[in-house]
Amino acid sequence: MQPPPRFGSRLRWWRVHRGRSQLDLAGAAGTTQRYVSFLESGRTQPSREMVLRLAATLDVPLRQQNALLLAAGFAPVWRESDLAAPELATINHALDHMLAQQEPFPAIVVDRRWNVLRVNAGAGRLMAFLTGPSPAPAATGTVNIAEGLLAPDGLRPFLVNWQDIGPCTCSLRIIAPHRKPGTMPLYHPMVKGLYHDSTPLLLSARAVGTSVALCDAARRLAQPRRRVPAAAS
């Protein structure tokens, strides 16, 4: 098992991911290129305020800002609340309003892992029309829309452009919730659905451009393999 990435490698990943040089980042964050270089190489450690300043400059999402703080040895500062929390009542009202405004067309709210949080009546009617009535909620548990798109007994038979969206959906389902700097070994039983011979996928890809790389690789591998005629003896 690989150790978690250090702060320096995480910082460098976000800087490269945002297309900024050390000099550019240093100027925007009010520090020096030498200091940024030392941070990335691990020769010095940042203060808590510097971590947050660099993260804000690079427009790092709040969840990943917490990861940067942890990698630098500090406690997280951003709290994650359940969608049903009272302080998110305004957000819930807005989501319900948007779902209602989409009627009679289907609309679905998902989290970052593609788990379905709520749907409008149009989405319920569409799913019932395609796959039949849903089982009782207690028996189904969490519904994942990406898994539903990939499952042979789910929505996959209804997708006329399956060869285009199947590998990309699989890529997003696997990578998006776990994207982090460094080399990521990727193995997921869901990928079996992409192959005619049920061969699982095992890739090691760098985080920069991983989604595109995995999507392209999976699409190529998902295509039926050409058999090479045996040479005449």
C-alpha cells in the first residue's frame, strides 16, 4: 500500500493541473518562486495560512483544501454537512424548486459519487417505463446512476450510443471521487461491463489527464478484438 501523497506533491499536482508555473503561483499568492519550489520538493513546510492562501489561489475545492491541510500536518477547516442538516434548508428548498421546474421532464440530483439523492416525478415515470416499478426502498439501498447506466440489466440496453458513453461513464464513476496526485492503480469490477469477454481493467495512470486517458483506453479495449489469422504451415 502506497503512503498518502505529501503536501509538496499535492501542491505541485494542483499547480500543474491549473496550468500555472511556480513563478505565476508565487506572484499571485504573495510569496517567492524559491519558497514554492521548496514547498514542492519538501525542503520546507508551509504554515496553515499559507496552505489556505495557495489553495485559494489555485481554486482548490474545499474538500481538497482539507486534504492539503492534513498533508501539511494541520486539522481540516471546512466542515462537510449532510444534505438533510437544518443549516442546508435553503439549499434543499432550491433543489426541490429546480426539480419541480423541470417537470414533466426528468431531473435527478446526485452526489460526487453519482449516488442518487432525489428525483422528480418525471424521472420516476421514465425509470418505471424503462425498467419497471422499483423495488421497495429498504431492499434497494443507495441507487447509483453510473452503475445503472453500466449495468446490463439496468439502463444500458436503452443506450443507442453505448460505445461512446459507456467507457466515459465508467471513468467518471471510478476516478472522480478518488482523484489525487501521483500514480493511481485503478481496478473496479464495474469495468467488466465494458468488455465482451468480461475481462477486468487494470490500469496505472497519472492524475493529470487521467479521466481522458482512461476513457480513451477503455473505449479502445471495449471494441471487439480482431483475430489475427494463423500463418499457413
